[in-house]
Amino acid sequence: MSDDKTKTGGQDRELISLSEDYEARDWAEKFGVSEKALRDAVARVGNRAEDVQRELGGR
């Protein structure tokens, strides 16, 4: 199923999806880290944005 880009909010703000390049790029930019650092953090703590932000030092 394709990602419906007209529906935003809710889970889109809580969970980090690395399946789409633009999402990984946008989350990395939001946290001020490289995509590799983002992917490494997600691998360590899961895809909840709050947990990843905490793992990356609260940036």
C-alpha cells in the first residue's frame, strides 16, 4: 500500500519510517543528524520519534 501524503499528523508525527527516502531525509534534518546516524539510532531504540530524539541527545 502506498503512503497517503494527504493524511498527516497522528502517527506520522510519532513514528519514524525509514522505508521512504524522503522520510529518512526529513527526520534526519529535523534532528540535525546524518541519515546514517538516524538509521543507527532507530536500530538501537526503535522507531518512536521521542525515543530516537532522546537517543540522539535531544537535538
